[in-house]
Amino acid sequence: MAAGDHHFAVAQLPMNLFEEAPLRVRKEGPAADSATLAFAAENGIGVLVNRPLNAFLRGELIRLADFPAAPAGPPPAEALARVVRLEDEFLRTMAGRIETGPGRPRAENLFPWGRWLAGVEDRLGGIEHWQSIRDQQIRPHLSHVVSFVRSALPGRMAGTFEDWLSRYLPELETLLAAFEGSCAARSRQRSGRISALIEPALPPALRAETLSRKALHAIASLEGVTCVLNGMRRPDYVRDSMEILKWGRIPAAADLFGRL
């Protein structure tokens, strides 16, 4: 297909250090001799790359970034024990006073997080996996359950529940922070391994840069990439990303891909 045979000006696609198909994979059909980036360059099509820092591998999200160390706190096992004790106290002293029935949660499922988290610590991935569980499962469930229990307990139990809740919520937050620290440590180790694998193909001056800058600059340096779309929700994202605009292209940027 010649450049004048189509009406496309721009294509948008995901690509990162793990997901490199646009650079390597040849498509079926008349353009089978060219991978996506080469085909776009040959036909005058601009390429906008999204998800340069969020890779998916075997169903897991991998954030191509460095992660700061979490503040020191109790180990997860210690925090778990305190939360489990408080959840057992709720079951002994209050759960039996809540009316059960169709459409209402079982008492043991109201505050289950200590018992549930005790069985999953070794199966959690990096901090991205943990934050998804915390923000999409634990916090919404907790907010709903607290409202439910306040409305379902007899009025004479209200003070007992509020006293218990004032002790439970800080301990649960400590537990969530402990899990975040544990998962962040896994993410830091993974980011370190990724950096070590790609650094031999980087110019020496860039090897000490952040992983996010390396990953962004690798994409931006590829022949055929017009623009890299990077989410910038916080000022530190912007500062980190903008630095690569000062750098020249990596001559052998394609060598950075396929190492992971």
C-alpha cells in the first residue's frame, strides 16, 4: 500500500519494554514484511504510544518505575495478629446481635480482612497488585460494612461498636501499610532486575537514571514513534518525565527491547 492509498494520519497503540510487538511482530497480509512501527513510518502514519510505563505480563500489571522504601513499621505477621484478635472480638461480642437473613452478609464476612490476608501474603505480586486489592476491594467493603453494622445493631450496642471500631480501624490501617511495604519491596527488587537487564544497552550517562526515564526514553528513541503518551497525575510524574526531552535519541534503542 502506498502512502496515498489510505486516509490514516495517526495510529495509537500500547508499547513498553515488555510489550514490544509493534517493533518486532510482522502482520499478515500485503504488509507482512514490515512490523507495525516500520509500516507506519513507510506509509507516513504518525504513531502515538500509550502505556509506556504500565506493562502487562501473564495477567499482572508491572509498573516500570522506581519505588521508594516504605516507612518502618511492624512486620505483617505482627499487624495481622492484632487485627485478627479484634475481628474475633467483634464476632464474639457483637456479630450475634445483628439480624441475618436473605440479602444480608454473613457475620463472619463483615470484618474478614485479618483472616483473609493471613492466607494471601505469599501470593501477592508487587505494589500495583496490592493497591488494586486495597482500593477496589478492602476500602469499599469496609465503608459499606461500617454503615451496615451501624444501622443493623440494636441501639444499646452502638457505643460498644464505636469503641471497638476506634481500636480496629487504626490497627487495620497499620496492617494495610505493612502489606504495602512488603509489596513495595518486591516491586523495588523487580525494578532493580529490569534496570540491570537493560543497562548494558544504554549509554553510560543514562544508566543511573530512574527506570521510568529509561523506559520512556527507550520508546521515544525508536524510529517510527511520533509521540509517547504518559499519564501525569502528579507533579513528580511530570518532573521525572520531562527530563528526557533534554536527551538525544539512543542510537540503538531497539536493542533495549527483547531483554526482559
